[in-house]
Amino acid sequence: MDQSMEQSVVAGVEGRAGTILMNRPRALNALDTGMIAGFAEAIARFRDDPAVALVIVEGAGGRAFCAGGDVRAIRDAALRGDAAEIEAFFTSEYAVNRAIAEFPKPWISLIDGVCMGGGIGVSVHGSHRVVTEHALLAMPETAIALFPDVGTSYSLPRLPGGAGGAMGKFLALTGARLRGPQAVEAGLATHYVPRERLPALRAALLEGDASVVDRFIQAVPPDGLESQRAAIERCFAGETIGDILAALEAEGTDWAREQTAILRRMSPTSMVVSLGLLRRGAALDLPGCLEMELRLTRAVTRHPDFAEGVRAVLVDKDNAPRWTPPTIEEIDPAAIRAMFGA
Ligand code: QUE
């Protein structure tokens, strides 16, 4: 069937579960305006329906839970100077993120593929983030000169372990991709269930008792994040990008050189903005974080790095962005403060 005939969000009631299927598989279920409206409607309906005991969120197509937001459309709007469309998109997306955090019933995401950016936003504020060995979670926004949004300025500074929110800074700045087990270790995900057990888990959840998830979990196999944790905490606890680069230099390992190379490819403006965002987010509640993020979208989508980053990664795919300014060393702290509106 022609995909245009299908709904991009399919919501329904099965047994005692409200189910939400993100259904734009050719775009890896990246959230567009219509899908966000679909979430908002489903949330309102499931919240007030006494027949619904819990909600299950899934991605169609077998490859992705949700790859992010429809950033190509946002770039087009930015290039047209259509600030109203950009404002409408982020306002409605962040309202959904907040409504999920405030949702009074279990909100259970079954993450069996790519889950980045906007996908994190529709899962991380819920009660259960179930991941499989095929899950891949990340906040990759510094590569396209956005910043960790969808309420992750609240979540990332609160990930367990380590003074100074090192894990959150590491994930936000490098865009590190975490496999399912690593995502549980980091605290982004809550339960590890092998893919082969997901159909049985889903069937059991339709009876309306979220605690059945515990019958399907498997011990998290060691998957490399724990072995990086000490180095992450040594290198990413710093207050500034300069501190972090200096700590990576002092670390002197192949891992540290790799992280330095990754950071050197990201938008310098976006890295400084992201670090400032996480520092401020650590002291705000979720609504305060979402308001801060919304204010920041106005300045960040106007900055030339955003259109250039989306061009390099998603439009031309040359992965050769030309950032303005090109290096961390050339960043003007006053220009960053101005982007926060303070
Ligand atoms: C950084 C990002 C995003 C990204 C890649 C990055 C992002 C995003 C997408 C994406 C992927 C597939 C799609 C799509 C968007 O990729 O936010 O529409 O089909 O949404 O390196 O922040």
C-alpha cells in the first residue's frame, strides 16, 4: 500500500494497553509535525480512558524506534526564514515530552533499533525504556549544531554516577552511540530484553500490568561502557570544553585521542551551547529545562552552523561541515551567553 495512505502514528487500544506505533519507517520514524500531533492526541485519549492501564510505544519497520526529529524540514524553514514554523514544531514536540513525564500510567517504550534525539524524548521521560541488543541510543545533535533537547537538558545531568555529570556531558558532546546494554549501564534505558522475547513481552503487557516486564529482563551483558566509565569521569567532569580537551590530552590513551578527534569534528558553537545547557539544566525542573530549550531553538536554528550541519550530515551527506567559527578556540563566550538570552 502507498505509504502516503497510512497514518504516521497509529494509536489504538489492545486489551488494557494503549498502543502507539511510529510509522514512518522510510524516515526511520523521525518525528514530523503530524506525528507529534498524533502523540498529543493519543496521550490525551489514553490518559482519560479508564480501560487503558498502560501505554506501549514502538517503531515500525524493524530498523528504528525513532531516529530523531524531521530536521531537514526545520532546516528548510530556517533557510526560508520561517521562524513561526520552527517555533510551532519545537513547541508541540516539547509539550509532548512534558506530557509524557506527567503521564499518570506506565509509559513503556520498546526500543529495538535506532533511538536518537526526538526518539529519546518520547521514551526517556516515561517509566520504562526497554532496550534490545539491536537498540542504538544517542543524542547526536552536536554533529548538526543543534543541542541535546527534548528535555534531555534535565535527564542528562541526572544520569547516575560520577561527580560533575560526566556521563551526560560525554553523551551530549560526543554523540556516542550506546547499544542496548550500554544504554542500561548509562541509565538512559531501564530494562534489557533480548529481541526474541519482545513479542511475548508485548503480549503480556496487553493484560495491563507493567510489572510483567521484570519477567522478561535479562542480566545486562558487559558491553564496554563500564570499562570506559572511569575514563569518562576523569575526562568529562570539566566545566568548559577547554577543561575537557585538556583532560583528554592528559589521559593520553587511544580512547582519549579518539574522543578528541570526535569533538574536533562537532560544531564548536554547539558544544559550548550544550555544555552551558547541561550546567543550567542541572538546577532546573523539567518544565524549566524545556522552556530553556525552546528559547535556545530560536537562536540556534538562526545560527549558520545549523543549516550547515544538517546539510553536511543529512542533505549532501559529505560529512564535511564548515563551522562558523571553525574552532573552539575562536568561540566568543559573550556570543554564547547571548544565545541563552542572558
Ligand atoms: C544528528 C542528529 C540527527 C541526525 C543525525 C545526526 C537528528 C535526526 C536525524 C535523522 C535521521 C534519519 C531521518 C531523519 C532525521 O539524524 O536529529 O529524518 O530519516 O533527526 O548526526 O541530531
